[in-house]
Amino acid sequence: MRAVLTLTLVYSCTWLSLVGSTLSKTDIKKPSKSQDTETAVADRPVQERGLVVTDPQWRDIVREERRYCPQAVAKRHFQGAVLGYITPWNSHGYDIAKLFGPKLTSVSPVWLQLRRRGPESFHVTGLHDHDPGWVKAVRKANKKNKILPRLLFDSWSYQDYMSVLDSEDEIEELGREVVEVGKAEKFDGFTLELWSQLGGNKRKELVHLVTHLCEALKAEKLSCVLVIPPAVAPGSGQPGMFGREEFEKLAPVVDAFSLMTYDYSSPSRPGPSAPLPWMRDCVLQLDPQGLWRQKILLGLNLYGLDFSTQGGAEPLLGDRYIELLREIRPKLQWDEQAGEHYFSYKRCVCVCVCRALFQLQEVCVCVCQREKKNLCNVYDYCSCY
């Protein structure tokens, strides 16, 4: 097994390798005193505590992963725009957005879907997830923070896209629906996710649709962020589904581009999650002269990938990451070229004979050494890979 990790500084006082903040008291067994996580606040930021290094120790990560420095919460080290996504798989992000609101310029909760119900008929779903109390708290933490919910063009067939892209009336009605929802819910705009669904086809028509939609939003003083796939296809180095031509046409009307510079590797091609040279190439491919560089939001993944020698891969979130560090106590390796950490470990799979009442015998598979006691009475064999 190989766990590929991206060491990302999210906040000046919080050291999160992946999403360590998702840990709760029930996520892991009670550790020994020597490995216990320090939950108290710190009196100095991570830079001054010697934690931003290429050779971190697993003990330091386990001990420090929940600590932050209250005195530096409002201090920003990066003066550009920072968009934070609040995703369903990490609900702790709601608390992070409130606590570290001063470090963000906009927040995009993954709430909404835009559905096409029929000719010139659209409906925004997911509004039941809108939490006005949380929005108020985020704005209280930073009055300049914009709430830009992600709006996913969901359950659209190819024919739905063709019907809309070929009709000005459809586009007009779509824009009207989105603007009305934004105003009614008192959002500051939207983060639009629609480009990848067509696999790089109909780019000219998509540019027209996005232009109209952003102009409609801006006419009502609402912001428009567009999610775009990487300009350089991962692994192949070939041009991606969104290129310089589309970027230059949309840059004057889009407030920002959320560039998906992550998920570089795959189960069939294990490797880094977001290698720095590739991320740099994606930016330069879109804007080599730096004319619109301030509008590119570089995507930073707060998770890793756990690759198996059997060909599988799973997202590695904070709780599992900390659990692995406690159990394996690995030496983290630094990939200088990619700018990421990784470590390798073995996972045991035991095939054993389980004896139970009313059953003669059955064969079961026990994953991980610790599960043997609970699942098996008699062991046949155990192999590691």
C-alpha cells in the first residue's frame, strides 16, 4: 500500500496534512499518553513551532493536528482571493469557516443543484441545506466574506444541454431562475459547475452560456465563479477540456476560475495527488502572460490517496490518516519534484475459518490484523501486500 499525502498549509496557525480537522472523539480508539493529541490552543503559529518542514515526524502530526493559534487567526499570509469549499464529507468545515473566516474571501458550501424540468423550465434544488444561522456567523467572522454556493448542473442529459445551448429563450430563462434564487436566498453569487459534463465538447456554446449567466448575475451585483478542469490532462500532458481560448473569452466576465488542480493520479496510475510542476503548467497554459492571474483560484486538495498494489485507490481523509500514523508510525518520505509527502505500509488480509452456532463452517475475509480477534476463532493463513 502507498499513501500519497499532500502537505498543505491551510491556515497560518493550523497544520493540516489532509483533513485532520475531521477527527472527532469517536473516530479513533483512546491513544496512549505518549501519542495523545493536544487539543489546547497554541501560543505560536506553526511556522514558529518548527512544523512547516519537509521531514515531519508522525508524532508531531498526531500531537499538533488539532492545535491552532488564536492570536494569528485574523492574520493573512496570502493576500489574494481564497475560496473555501464546504463539502458534505467533511461537516467540520462549517466550524472551520466560522473560526478561520478572516483568512477567506469567499465560501462555497456544496448545497445546490440546477435541474431542467422541461422546455424553458428550471429548478434549483438543495435549498433545504441552506442554513441562514451559519451564513450569519460566517459573515460575522469576516464581513467581507462572500457566500457563493456551488451550483451543479445536475441530472442533465445530452439533449438537455443541446436544447439549452441552441436556444436564447432557454438561456434567458435559466439565467432568470438562478438570479431569482440568489436574490431570494440573499447569496452573494454562485460557484458554477457545468463545464466538465460535456467532456470538452461544445466549448463555443458553453462560453456563450456562461457569459450570459455571469452577465445576468453581475447585473444584480451577484458574483460568478466558474469551476474549470485542469488545462493539462493528468498523466498525458495533452490539452485539457478547458483551454486558453475559452479562458481569454470568459476572463472579462467571470469573477474567478476555480481550477481543479488535484486528483492527478488514478488507481491505474498511482502517484502524487497534485504535483507542483503540473499545477504550474495548468496555470501557464491558461494565462502565460499573467494578464488575468488574479482570477485563477488554484485548487488545493485537503486529502490524500491510498493506493493498493491490487490496483485500487481510496481517498485518504484526516481521521484515517491520523489512525494510520498511530498504528504504523511510518517515516514520511518527501517527493521533492512533486512537493508532496508519502509513505508505504503493508495491509494484512487473513482468510480464516469461522465457526458459529448452527453453521458447520464458513470462509471469511478479515481485513487488518486487529479484526482477527472479533471475527475468527481459527486462522487458515494471512498474507500481506
